[in-house]
Amino acid sequence: MHPSQELLQKLSELLPSDAFLPDEVLAPHTTFRIGGPCVAMVLPHDVETVVKVLKLLRETETPYFVMGGGSNLLVADRGYDGIVIKTSRLNQLIIDGTKLTAGAGNPLGRVAVAAARASLSGLEYAHGIPGTVGGGVCMNAGAYGGEMSQVVVESRYATADGEVRTLSAGEHNFAYRDSFFLQNRDCILLDTTFALAPGDSESSFERMRELWERRKSTQPLEYPSAGSMFKRPPGYYAGKLIDDCGLRGLAVGGAMVSTKHANFIINTGNATADDVIRLIEKVREAVLARFGVEMHCEVRRLGF
């Protein structure tokens, strides 16, 4: 159901002018730099506003999508016929002993740095992940042997009805690139508490520098992308399968399989979402034909 003018008017009255953005083009809000406009973007700054927005959307049966840093997302060229709730202003950060509570809109890098400054260890691996706390927890983001499931002890979220609830660690249903929140996509993660270990600030920063250098040397960070395109198939590595098919450098329009890391599809400057989709299909078909392995995308899609 396309959002009504009455709903848009109510949202505009509920939010500050700079937090209600009608016809907002989504490309600049994603790391892929691809995608058309949504009907409106809203940027709630606190839990109470999130609840009010959700209740309005529920009452009017209006479709919505929750966006964090836009780092694991491909938006259709035509955009999205609904409301995008962007969590970037839910950015509180509280440290209490060895526990750190961060709003969903905090970039993971900011949280990792805050932990290191407080001499807390356990989030060093997350420093280079280009997403937010919300996105990271939702997809159980991980790198270099660490992942969210190892440190998350509690999350608060809002249901589609605007009810605020709390999840304990075990209730997150963490799995490989999966969690309760991907299984219940109409919920909005508000904040998460991490249980960290006493550490040494200097050692944490050194570890983060080391991982950042490794990431720079192995990933095409100089180009817009959505990170790793395909999930790791059981028993294989997605990048190696693609590489073994000789697909590095394969391009469709402005989208190209990175020559630096074959599990990255990069935007060389003018890629459309259609270019990316067509390239994904070429890669999937080639890997299936040669190895009999079905490749599944890690990157979420919006507006298709």
C-alpha cells in the first residue's frame, strides 16, 4: 500500500524538518552508491519517536524498511515504494564496568574505538566492518574469528505494534549471518549491550590497526560495494569458487567482480542495480555449472 498524503503529513508533524525527508534518493545512503528514491525517509532520534512512527505505519498498513549504514544492501534503480526508517540518530553509547550499551545507529568502528579507549577487549574485529550496531547484530556480523554472537548479552527492540521488548543473549537465535532480527524483519533493534573483557587500550588499538591493514590489502575498499556478496557455502569459500571459475574482472555495465577479492562486486562508477543483479546471476550460473554449488547472496535487496 502506497503511503498516503495524510500519513506523510502526520510524519512530518511528528519529526523535526531535518528528520523527515520526502522523495529521498537512497544511493547516497548505501555503500554501493546505487538506488532510487523512497517515498520518505525518517530519522527518529529516540525510542519514543520510533514507537510513534511504528504505530502510525501499522495503523495505515504502510510498508517500511529499517536501514542502518546501508552497507549490506542493494536498492533497486526505481527505488522503494515505502518509508525508510534510518537508525543513524539512535547513537547513544554507555559504558558501565565491562558492559557497553550502544544505540543501533552507532557505526561499529565507533563502538570498537570507544571500547578500546575504555581498555575493554572483545570488539577489535568489528572495527573495520562498515556497518552499524543494528546491522551487525541483525546479521551476526563477523570477521577474523570474531562475531556478534560472542559478545552480545542483551538487545532492546520495538515490535511492529510499537511495543518495546528485551532479548537475552540466547534469544537472539544467532547463526551464520542470521539472527532473530532477520527472522522478524518488521522489528527495529534499538540498542544492544555487549559483555567485554578487561583489556589493554594500546593492545586493542594495535590489533585494530593490524586488521585494518589486512583488510585494505585484501579488499577493494577504494570502490563502492556492499561487502561480501555471497555467503560462504558449506565446505567452500565463495571467493575461491568464483576465482576458480576465472571470473575476476567480469563486468556487466558498471558492475564488476573485483580483481582484488572475487567475492566483492564493485561499482566502478556508474553501475545500476540491474547491472549488479545480472552480474550476480552470471556468477551463480558459472559456479553452479562448474562445481555444482548453489551460491546464496549475503546482501539484502530493497525495492525489487
